[in-house]
Amino acid sequence: MPVAPDVPIPMRALLAGARRKQLALLDFLRQLVQAESPSDNKAAVDACVALAAAHAKALGGRVKLHRQRGFGNILEARFGPRSKAGPASRTLLLGHLDTVWPLGTLKTMPCHVADARLWGPGTFDMKAGVAIAFTALEMLAEAALLHREIVLLLNSEEEIGSPVSRPITERLAAECSAVYVLEPAQGLAYKTARKGTGNWRIAVQGVAAHAGVDFEKGASAIRELARIVETVSAWTDLKRGLTVSVGLVGGGSKTNVVPAEAWAEVDVRFARKADGARIERKFAALKPTDKRCALTVTGGINRPPMERTRGTVKLFRQARALAAELGFALEEAATGGASDGNFTSALGIPTLDGMGAVGEGAHAPHESIVLSQLPLRTALLAGLLAQPI
Ligand SMILES: [Zn+2]
């Protein structure tokens, strides 16, 4: 088994190295951003994945492409010595190359540097995180600090719920003792907890009638839906970190018709795993108040919560200690947004998230990253990857 040296991680040298590599990092990052990669465009997202695969090979990575039919390909690249000790000496680095931005977004959101930031679609979420990871791996290889096997997994459909990469992520995570997720930072903080997510659709079938002639023969689907909206919204419990938000509604045909149809789409976030199961049961048990109406309830939980487990806290403390050597007080944060880290954490594997770039505007026109923070983030990730766990 490769043994990590007893000498402390040379954090200051890593920071100096990351500064020297910043221009090369930016160059690679620009290439990734120029390769627009919406989750729903296989050809486009595949081209971006191919770019990353070529880069991984150039760095000596052992590359495997998980080819997909309906979605973009998924890149697995392994660095460092092959682990003979099983999960104990293997780490998973997790990210995605797809973005929420359609092809052509670069015309209105060009990739450019201004105000000490790099702007452009997918910079913050999360191509900068990917570029940081590659740079950290390159630095460690050059400094002979790669004592663990690092598995880099980059998928192409995270922004639409990771339908095909989830089993691959879970399988690889189970072979590792820690998972580092390259999603954007929260402020300057790493993320140690994320809420779970669920989506439901409720369709109400009522009885149509002339609103003037036959009013009493009608059963209003909209009125029934209004009651249901009140019911499910009341399941929100802010103290428990549980929110039920009806985000979309529709229904009816004409003002003079008692509506036969209405529907709602609901977003659910929950901090505790048990609440997810409870809410699922509640949706399944929904009943109409007006018995002439029928309900069709579809949907369910998409991602379990990433709970702040002991293992995750241990990883965070290691990160904080390394950051302190650079004179930086690293903080931790919890968020309502989910990532693929939710899957790995739910398997009980210590997962630290938000290790990518500092910036703002994920999924928004002002998406950008702060250039001055790149060396620190890169050095910190490199230091963690060099650590025995
Ligand atoms: Zn993301």
C-alpha cells in the first residue's frame, strides 16, 4: 500500500505552484466555457467531455468513457497509484460538465475577463471547479505528492437530475473513502450539508358545467386544487428545514365554464432523510375534498439530503487546518440546493462539497468567478488530495 509521507503537506509551496499555474488554468477553463454544453444536447456536451478527456490523458490519467445514448458521455479518469488497499486509499473527485445554458448563450454572455472576474455561461457552475481539479492533480503529480488513487468523475446531466450518471457515481463512491465535490463555493465556504429535493405534480379532474346554467352540476377542479395547495403548503416546517413550494399552477378553459381540469407542480426540500419519506407518504395519501373530483399525483424524491455527518465534519476539519496554514479561515455552509454529493453522502461516504470556484450568478446572466481566489482554492484542493485520510 502506498504510504503517505509523514512530512506535513507543503501548503505554501502548493499555493505558490497554483499561482504559477493560474494562466494555464484560465486557458483551459476558457476552452471548457467556449465548448457550450447544455445537458440536453448530446453532441455539444460530448464535445466538452472530449476536451476534458484529452486533458486528463495529457496529465497521465487512466481514462474511461462511459458512453451514453440519450445523454452526454460520462468521463472517468484515474490518477496516482492504483489502490491496492481498496477504498481506504482512494478518493472520488466529483463534478459535471453540463450547464443550464442553451447553445448560443456565448453571443449574449461572452466568455471574458473584466473587473477581476471571468464571466460566461458555466464558469461558476462548474467548469472552473473542473479546471481547479485538473490543475491540482497536475501540481500533485509534478511534486510527487499523489500517494492516493484519485478517481475523477465528470458527468453531463447533473443539471437535469443525473438520471444516468447516478448509478455510476454511487458505484465509484462506494469504492472510495471520501468524496470531494467540485461545485461552486458558498461565499468562501465549503458545503457540509445540502437539502434533499423532491418534485410532485398534482392533476385534478373535476366536472365541467356551464357556470350560469348548470353551476351546481359542475365540480371545480380549480377550487379543489386551491384546497390542495393550502394543504401541501402547510407541510412546510422551517425549523426542520422542510419546505413545500407550489411553483406552477394551471387550469380551466373559459371564465364561463366550471373548470374540469387543474394542476400544480410542487418543489420539496428537506434537511432530514426521514422527512423525505414522510412527505412521500403524505403525497400518496392526498384525497379530494369534493368526492366528484379525482386526483392524479405523480413524482417523488429526486435526491436524498446530504446530512452533516461525522465523516463529513472530519473532512471539513482537515480542510480548515490546511486553509489555516495559508492564513485563511475556511468556513462551512449548508444550502437548500442539491448536487451529486447528496447521492454519495446518502450512502454514508464522507462527502465535502462546494470545493470549486468562488463567484456568483449560477444559472443567472451575471455568472462569473473571482480570479484572485483561484490559487487558494486550487492549493487547498491539492492539499486535501495529498492528505492521508
Ligand atoms: Zn453544478
